[in-house]
Amino acid sequence: MLPAIVGRAASRERSVFLAAIAIAALGIAVLAAAMSSLTGILIALVIFFAAFNVLEAKLPALVSRAAPREATGSATGVYSSVQFLGTFFGAAAGGVIAQHAGALAVLAVCLGATMLWLAAAWNMGEFVAAPPEGLRT
């Protein structure tokens, strides 16, 4: 995971970001396919959380770079708040789906949401780093 966050791979940020989303989707799909096998579950969790940890490091960095310098604190605060609200509502929705349709349906919804995220991210274009401090206008 570390090479995806720093070093040469970090210079290909869009590719790493898209790959991490796709690998998270792969982890969800493997989990859905291997729910009855402890080994399969462990493999799926390793795949998913490897991608998750890359995204956990990349997303706040992208937010802080995309925000204007004077609004970086506000942008990261909003990001953090939305992240925790998403955790709450995602868990609540997952519980409702699991109660009415089962665990496999939860994974199907998660996989669908991840694929929508991948499609949206695919159309975002290249991530451009903010210019150095002296070059800002």
C-alpha cells in the first residue's frame, strides 16, 4: 500500500486512485463469492482493505489540494464531517438491506455503489497538483 501512496506510483495519482477503487470493488465481489469460506473471506478482506487504506490516505490529500489555500481547513472539515455522516447512513442502510434482503444484497448494493464511484472518478480527468506557494495568483 505504501508504494501507492508515496514514490513513483504517487506521480500517477489518477491511475492509482482509479485502481484503488477498482480493487475495492474486486474485494467486495470476492467477498460475495466466497462468503462460505473463511479463507475466501480473509482474502477478500485483505484485497478490500489494501485498497481502502490507499483511498483513506489519497482522498483527504486530494481535497486539501483542490481547495483554495484560505479554505483548506474548512474543506477538510467538511470532508471529515461528510465521511462520518456517510459511515452512519451507510451502516444504517446496510442494516435495513440486510434485514429485508440478506447479506448478499448488502454486498451487491456496495458493489454497485463502488462501480458508480469508479465511473464518476473515471470521468474526472487528471488530478493537477496545486502550484507552489510563490506561483499562486
